[in-house]
Amino acid sequence: MNVHLVVVQPFGTHAKGDHITDPADIAAILASEYAGHVVRVLAKEA
């Protein structure tokens, strides 16, 4: 299982509903003031 982020409140270049899958981006967002603008989603590997 992988963790993805789904944007629930727009910020920066991200719109509501965007899926963020890059591990570096995920770590940076979760460590920022925008952590409350996303929700974590478990995604099965393809």
C-alpha cells in the first residue's frame, strides 16, 4: 500500500481534488503549514 495525498483545500499550484503521489512532495507538504489542506489516502499498488 502507498500513501497518497488528496487536496481538500486549494493551496499553491494544487487544486481541490488533486492527488499527490511523489514521496518528496508528500513529506514536504506534511511538514508545512498546508498539512491541513490534504488528506492521506491508502492506495493499492498497480
